[in-house]
Amino acid sequence: MDTATAMQRVGNNCGNLVFQYAACSIINDPINVIGQDIPWQPDRIKKDHKAVVIPSANFLRENFDMSGFVSFLEKCDLPLVFLGLGAQADDFNKSSFDFHSSILRLTDLMRERSPKISIRGEFTARVLEKYRLNNFEITGCPSNFINPSPSLGDIIARKLTSPMRNFIAHADEPWPKKPTKAQVERRLVSWAAGGPGIMVQQAVPEMITFLRQKNPFALNNKEPKFEASLARALMPGEEIETFRTFMATKMRTYFSVDQWLEDSSHFDFSVGLRLHGNMAAWQAGTPALWITHDSRTQELSETMALPHIGIEDFLENCETVEDAWKRVEFDSSTYKSRRRELYSRISDVASVAGISTREVN
């Protein structure tokens, strides 16, 4: 598959695969994936199905036009089951939003056709309440339930008692608007380049195009000036051949969640700015540290009782990957009880719409 088509399939973010994979894994009823198993035909969908399940991610954000998708949902005329709905903002204390009219229509649909909504956490709850929506359950992200083992927290806790010999880091973007994110990115790159680790890039189409340009099916190549610009952003001061070796031997991207989980299980530690990259490792039993940098990452890590550190704290106190490893604070019993409670809530959201979910012990 060429890269443009592949990225379009995953919404320009391979992390969406983890989210979608999770939603499908917890539902017991037969599933048809719209656009894959069944066409985007509202009449046919309404005729053959009892509900539309929508892994929702960052739907509630400014400068986001969802007119086409909202119109499609309206025409399906079925109960709507939103999973993991989240509001997005740079500041956790943000209280005023300028949403596109399509987002406001989406909230109307939630009120009209969703008996209950699964949302990320308290920040999203506050936003929904401003728009007179109270039919929600705080569940965190569905990706927290990929691993069905009730002992997942204990597995991770045991690994934390062993030495950290290798790691997997998660890239965000090479040219972020925030200088602090650029600093974190370069630090993670330097750790992976100079130590026993690899790095995963999941959400920058141009960079993934560059990564895949030797794949004979990828078709698209980046100009040499792009490589030079990327090298300066990620590894300033290094020779171009050093950068090329890093990209070829240390950088990864995934279009298969099963492979992502399998590879992540090989490492002792996972760290980075990406929620779903870390979560792939976590669900594979690998301890992780989430670097929080906005309302989404803070809300989710707090809701799910995941080890996390603020971006400024990380930059000030984590000069080495060993420093980051030492900052992992994890209580397996708290995580276990929280995950059980959150799964009960997300199961309830599905059940009131007539959808059965996987049983857990």
C-alpha cells in the first residue's frame, strides 16, 4: 500500500489503530467495520444493524469541522455508542471553547440518540456539562482494556522490580509549536540513538513517508531538503549519515496492532508523549511513563491511574532514560481496582444500547 493511502486509512495517526482495535476487542456481538466490511450507506447500515459504535478520541476540539461525519450519523438513524470521547485543549483549566457548528450538532445527537456516553475523564465531563450533557460515564480510553488478564497490573509491577536494560520511546512530532515538546523529542531521540532502545513514530504523515520510501510499494519519496530539515530538527549537530543510520535501525512505525503489541513486549520500559504508543507497550505488560503535555494526556493518565510526569518536570529532572525509569510510580492494586471499575462503566454504556461486551474476571 502506498503511504498516502495507508495514512488515510488510519486517520493520519497509527495510534488510532490501537483505539479501534480496543473497541472491537471488548464487544462480543458481531461487528461490521464501516468502510471495510460494509459501505458508508446509511440505509443499509440502519437496515442490518442495531447501533453505531463510535471510538471517539479528540472529537471535542476547536478548529475541527465534522460536518460530513455528523450528517452521516444523522442519516443512519440508529442509537449511537460513543467510546472514549474526549475534549482537547492545551490547558487543563480551559473553560471556554469556540467549537464548529458541526460539533454542536454532534452534542445534540449525543443527547438525542445516546443513552450513555463513554468519556475520557473529568476535563471532558466539565466540557460536556457546559453543553447540558450529563448522560456520560467516565471510562478512560478503551485501549486500557485490550489485555484481558486481570493480573496485568501485577505483571507490570513485577517487571518494575527488575533492572531496566532496554526501552522503547514514542515520538510526537519533529516541528511542534511548543518549544518544550521539541526539547522532549530531541531528548528521546538522543536516548534511542545512543542507547539500547528504539523509537516509534505514529502520527506525522510526512515523516512516515520518509521512513517508508525504500518500500517499493510506498511510491512517495521526500526531497533531500526534507531529510536535511528533519535531521536538524531531531539530531542537531550530527552528521547526516548518523541520522540516516538512526532512522533505518532505530525508528519504527506500525500498521498492525498485533505486531505493535508483540514488539513492545520485548522491552523493559516505554516512555514518551504519545498516549497510544505507551498504551501498546503497557497492554503488552511493559512498564511505561506517560509525559503529559495537554488536557488529553493529563486527563487520561489520571483517570486510568497510569504512571505520568508533567513535561516541564520531565525536562528538568530526566536527563537520562534511567532518570525517567526511576520516576515511574505505580500501585498495582490501585490500578487493578480502577481498571475493573472503568471496565464496568464502559460495559454499562454498551449494554444500555443492547450491545454485549467481553466478560472479565
